[in-house]
Amino acid sequence: MNFRIIAKTLGLLVILVGLAMGVCWIYARILLQLDPAATGSRDASWSLAISTSITLGIGAILFLVGKGGSNEILRREAMVIVGLAWVLAGIFGALPYVFGNPTLDPAGAVFESISGFTTTGSSVMSNIESFPPAILLWRSVTQWLGGIGILVVFVAVLSFLGVGSRSLVQQESSINLSDAGASRIRDVASSLLKVYLFLTVLCGAGLYAFGMPPFEAVCHGMTTIATGGFSPKNASIAHYQSPAIELWLSLFMFLSSIGFMFYVFLATRRWTRVRSEEEGRYYLLLVTGMTLAIAADLVLVRKDESFLLALREAVFNVTSISSTTGFGVSDYDQWPLFSKLLLMLLMLIGGCAGSTAGGLKMNRIVLFFKITFRELVKSYRPNRVFRLKLNGVSPPEQVLVTTLFIITLGLGIAGFSVLLVAMLEPGLDLVSLIGAVFGTLWNVGPGFGDVGPTDNFSALKPPTLVLLSFLMILGRLEFFALIVLFVPSLWRKY
């Protein structure tokens, strides 16, 4: 194990987090200059200043410890870096909440920070609007950095990593690097970052054009494309009561749920690959079908609501949940049971591979059904030869095995986690328990019951928040890169 390159890379990543924090400190100083009497900006400036100093200082120490080592990151070092990077980002990202005013306790601050970086969107802030704007900006920045993946940003900006960068990006995200062909990984990362920036600017500009104040448009633009769902308003998107804003956000939540490599193919005119996009088509059918089913259910059960109003409500909430963004315009916890079960299913599935969405990912669900069909047919035609394809490519058999394993592992971890949370929080009902685990493990944000769209996670005990924080990182890294840190053989010498 090359500990020097691990320390060096983690140090640079911590410095990157510190620099992003420093931008928010500059914003706090600007607000303070405009209004010297604003105590909130003064508190935010102080908390961000000390947090930035600590983060940059420790990042520099880690970098100096590893300085002089090789720049080559092998697979084993990549897995360690990825797992520890998200833990460190969550810890250092929590500092502004600990030193700020209002303040969060350490467990709640780490939960809020990890929820940001993993783009989960679950929150322990009972009164979001009481926090200074600069702190709310940092809250949105954590989601924006986490959406594309802090390590993808890292590879795009710090291209000197060279050989090991492919392993780093592969372990960090669900991007299928085989689609990249022979392209250099830093070129791929740079292209993804350009797409990410373009969608963020376009989304924020549209929100501003539809009447959202500039600061709020910037925050919502970042958290929409990151499919994170943090909002600077207590009522989330319901605060605006604007069909235009809801429709615009629905569009961009859906676009952010499609694998970002698809947009690279569009930009580079790789039409053959665009036409073979199978996962995106299935995802569009899923979202459309679920929207119509829920709208019909709302009309049939409520009886006093028009289909257009029900459709408006269903469109936003289905795209919000299926993209694992978690924005809210209505309390879906009050919907009929059938609609809530469909939302739970959408939480589980999530978006497409290589997108900013969470969940099991649509590609695995499609492969699962294709594998199931293959095994059913082979039960009575054992000699028939199948060539399973996804997006026009036949994945290796190992990919199919891994797909089934991740689905099984994910469901197993979800079930076991519900039992753990039930032990830690005996006062929660079953729906709330499932909602808390699904909302965090699949990076959705709000759950059901006591942690539903009109509530938050502030009533949970510190040990529960720590457990749920662990689940958020597990879901964001799709299990392996975090669980492997607890395997002793990983740490042995070559």
C-alpha cells in the first residue's frame, strides 16, 4: 500500500474543499461590506474563515506528508482514496455548521455536510431561513461538488495525476468508462465538467428569468443539476407557488438523471451511440408511466381534484423522487397508499448510470429483467444462446454477476439498516423507519412519516444520524469503495 500517494491525494482533495469554502467566505465578506450591521454575515464570515483555515491547513499537512511520492494511483490505492475522501469531505464540510450561528451539534453538522456532498438532501435544519446566506451558499456548494463527484472535478482540474486517474474515477462514480473509448480520462472528466457547468448555468438562468431572486436561483441551479434538493427556503419549491418554476426544475431534474456521457456523445456527434441509448429510453418510459399512474390515482381517490392539477403535482414529485433530488411542492406523505408505494419504488430504482442521481440505477434494473428473462427461457431451452445487450453493447458475464450482487447487497443492507434504526429509534413507526433508510441509502433526501417532505431528521438521536450518514456514503459510492476499507487484506503490503 502506497501511503504517501494516498496522503498526497487526500491532502489535495481537502485543499480543494477548503478553496470552495473560501469562496463562500468571500461572499460573506461582500455581504458584510454591503451591510456592516448584518450580524448573520459577520457570524458566517467568522465561521467560514476559521473553517477554511483549518481545512486548508490540514490539507497542506497531508500533502506535505505525501510529497515526493509517485503520482501513479493503482486500483487498491484508488479504492482507499475514494472511500476516505468522502469521509474527510463530510467531516471538514461540517465545520461551518459547528462554528456558525445558528449552530449544529457535531453529529448533526456531519450529517448535514455528508447529506450535501452525497447529494442526498436530508436535513437536520429545522429553520433553514434562520441561517446566514453564506452558510446556505456553502450548503449548496457541497451538493454541487458532490453531484459530479469531487474526484471527477479533482481529475479535471489537477490533470497531473496521470495513469491512476482512470482507477480513481471508475471507483468514485457509476460512469461507464468503456464508453470513453481510448480517450484520456482527464479529457473525459473535463468534458463531463463542461456539461455539468453548462446545465447548471442554464438551469439557474431560467429560474432567474421566471422570477426567482438571483441568490436563490444560483443555489437552486446548483442543487438541481446535482440532484441534491437543498433549498434556502423552509418550504422548498412550494415557497414560490409557480408552475413555470416547477416545470423548469422538473425538466432539469430529469436531464440530470440521464448519464452525462450521453450529452458528451451529443456534443461530439457520436450519433450511433446516441441512437443506441437504451437505458435513457427505459427511464423516460418509467417516469412517464409512474407520473400518469399517480395522477390517475390522485384523481380517483380525492375525487374533487382535476386531472391537470393532479398531473402538475405528479410530474414534479415523480421527477424529484426518481432523480433522487428531493425538492418538494406538496406533502406526498398524504397521498394514497398506491401512490406512496410507487414513490418508494422510484426511490429504490433512482436514475441512470453516470448521472448525478442515486438509487440502484436504471441500467442494473434493465439488466436484472434481461437476466431473469434469459434464465426463464433457459429453464426449458437450456441450449439456447443469448447475447444480452445494453446500449448496443454486450456486457461481460462478470458485469451481469456484479449487477445481481449489488442489487442483492443493496436490498440486504437496506433491510438490516431498518432493523438498526428501529433499535436506535424505538419511537418511529415502520413507515418512518423505511423512509429514513430509503431516503439516505438511496440518496433521495426526504422519506416518509416522521422524516417526510414536511419534516426533517432533527428529532433523531446522534447515533442514528451517524448511522444514516454512513448509509449516505454507502449509497453514493455504491457500497464497494466504503465497505472495502474494513477488509484487512486491503491494507497489507504488496
